[in-house]
Amino acid sequence: MKPSSSYQQHNHWRRASVSFLALCLSTFFASVVSANELQGDAKAILKSMADYVSSQQNIEFTFDSDIEVITPQLEKIQFTNSGEALLSRPNKLRAHRVGGYADVALYFDGATASIYAKHTNSYAQFPAVGTVDQLVEALRAGHGVALPGADFLLSNAYDVLVAEVMEAKHIGRGVIDGVECEHLAFRNFDMDWQLWVEVGAQPIPRKIVITSKTMNSAPQYTFRIKSWKTSVKPGKDAFTFNPPSDAKQLDPNALIDLDELPPEPETGGTQ
């Protein structure tokens, strides 16, 4: 018996509905797999970078950094700095940063941390027996010094970097200063951050961009590695600080003033 036209029409719509549902489900699961793959790729690349950097005994590099501020008039202003650093694991570090408003150097020999501000000819010192990891923690927690690029030098960098990550993506590839890099993007509760990791046998962090999501106009901090060496052999006095005879010694609590930003302008007219 030949099916009625109404039955054929019903069957046609049923098959169409099933096909549409199957298409939706396949698209959904494909998107889930794709998202998982993106996150897995991003974290795998991040770990390879962290493992490589933490395995290097001595590291010498130069960098540029930019920090943005938002004025009371909602104008975004960017301040730029350049610098260099020398790390010898586990307990020696020297860093130097020069900007339009500060010329600051850090010396750490495993026992004492010294910070010298050449632009004011002043310095501060405090006991710091331990590793570079412990020094970074002490500067942040005890003295209010942010050191936003220091996480990438820690011995447990991967654990620290992924601790608060809510979402991770492998965006693709980009080029930083002529070097091909993997482009990664991560989301935390209060900030987004991007990372460009050099492709190849030396997966170093070439560029980092941190965007604040809790401040108006979303200011950013950018850190770019310009040169990178791991074959250096630091001299025995490379991490020793001898203050100039006419330098003024500051209380360690004054370290918060040795920042990448200019001092607060005097109240009154536009600066």
C-alpha cells in the first residue's frame, strides 16, 4: 500500500529534524574538542617554555617595557623603559632598568639585596638569604615592588603562571623582531595576558602583554625580550654592589618609590 502524502511529509520532517539535531551535536562536540585542543596546545607550549627557561643555569637578556596609566581625565599615557638582566641560578641576580624618570639597578648575591637609583644617587639594602624565587616573593610581599616579568624566570614558572588561568588559547603564530613565535592568550579573573614564545629549540618568551580588566580603559603592561644568551659565565663580582661614597642610603620600605612611573605630579595645572 502506498503511504499517504501526509505520512510522507511527516517522515520527511522527522528525517530533517534528526539530521539537524545530528548536525548541531556534531558542531557542539567539534567546538568542545577544538576548545580543548586550543587550551591543551597553549598550556603545552607554555610548559615547554617554562621548562626550558628554568633549566638554564645562567641567562643574560635585554628588554624593553611599556606601562600604561589612565589619567583622571581618562587619557591613556604610556611610559617606556629599557634594561638588561643577568641571572645565575639558584641565588644570584642583577638587573638594570632605564626610563625617562628612573635609572635603577638591582643586585642580589644570595645574602643581600641592594637597589640603587642612579637618578637620585640613593640606595636601599636588606638581608635576603635564599634563592631568586624567594627574593621575588620578598620584594612583592614585603616591599611592594611588582616585578611583572619576573614570573617567567622562577624555577616553578609554569605552576605560578597557570595557577589562576580560567581559559587558555593557542591563537596561532606571529613574528616578534623578525623571530617566528607561537602566540598564546590566557584569561584570569582580573586580567588577560598574551605570550609570544619563540618557535624552535629555544622556546623563550619574546613578548608578554598584560591587560587589566579591573581598571577603567584597560591599561596594559608590555614586556619584550630583545636579546637572550645562556652561554654566559658571570664574573665573581658580577652581583656585588658597592655604593658610591656620596650615595644616600634609604629605608628598604622606600623601594616602592623606585618604580617605572614618574613621580606624582604636583596638583594644579596640566602637566
